[in-house]
Amino acid sequence: MVPLLIVLLLALLLFGAGFALKILWWVALIVIVLWLLGFLVRSGGGRWYRW
């Protein structure tokens, strides 16, 4: 019974980590897109952020 609980706990932990990493990838992608848009806007004229 204990090994089964350990395996289930490990599977739950890995699933949670995979989900969190997928969310972090999406957040990183959004940040990169915003940074690139800001870079393009800055090269075209005014500065709308302070990075």
C-alpha cells in the first residue's frame, strides 16, 4: 500500500511541476512579445515603458 501511495504522490508532483512549467513558458513568451513590441515602438518614436 505504501509503494502505491508513493507512486501516486510522485505522479501528482510531476504533473503539477509540468503544469507549472507550461504556465511559466507561456508567461515568458508573453513577456518576450511585449518586450519586442516595446522595442519596435521605441524605435519608431516615443517611449511608453521604463525598462
